[in-house]
Amino acid sequence: MPKIKESYPGLKKKYSLPDFDAIDNIFEIYDLDNERYTLRKIRRQIIEKIKSHIEILEELIHPNSTVSSYHEYKFLDESSKKKIYDIYSRLMSLTRTSQGLDLECDEEKDALFIKQLHKIWPELKKTLIELMTRLNKCWTEEEISDKSLASYLG
């Protein structure tokens, strides 16, 4: 059993944290190998997962870097673009909060961050799933015409 799973129950009790399996299932913390600074490491692992979603959203907000982001951006309506920016802002706020916590090195604040994020994650996840479903549709329902690809390539 990894050391982190052994040290988590005491932290869970001390800070009223969510169950280990609930956090692990979402953010894959099981393999964190050192029990020192457990909550800090969990918080950082959570942010790494969030950053992967931020990267996708950034390509949609600024679609100049790849053909795929350009194609997906054209498929989105104004309402979807607003939702993208809204969730992007929320995820960036979480990232910046975490970066501030890196400077504070306060276990109690790390615990509070984890609890608060666990509470809002279902809503964030739902929005991200809806967005990924919508983006997938632009590849399965809409054909890429030679004309639109040629116009992008110049």
C-alpha cells in the first residue's frame, strides 16, 4: 500500500476531508509516494489534472495554433464560447489559488482547498463533459471540406 493511502486517514479526520477513494478516482493521487506534505502533493496533483483541461480551453479561446482548434472554434456558437471562457476563468482561478498556497505552505489551507474543490468538482465536470461532447460532434457530424481546410492552410 502506498504511503499516501496510509497517511490520508489521519488527515481526513483532522480536516474533514473527502474519502481517499473519492479524491483518487477523480485526480489519481494513489501513486503519490511520500507521506511528507501529503495534502500539498494532493493539491498539486489536482491542479495538474485541471491544467490539462485548461490547455484544451486555451486552444479554443485562441484557436490560431492548430488545425483542430481552428476547426472546433468555427463549430462553436456564441453561447458555447461564453461557457468556455466561464469555465476557463474558474479553472484558472483554482490554479492561481493553488500557486498562492505553494507559497504559504499551510496544511490547513491545502485541506480547505481540497474540500472546496471536491464540492464544486461535479458541476465543473458536468460542464467539461458537455463541452467535450459538443467538440466531439464537430468531428463526427460535420465533414471537413477541402475548401475549409484549404482556406486555413492558405
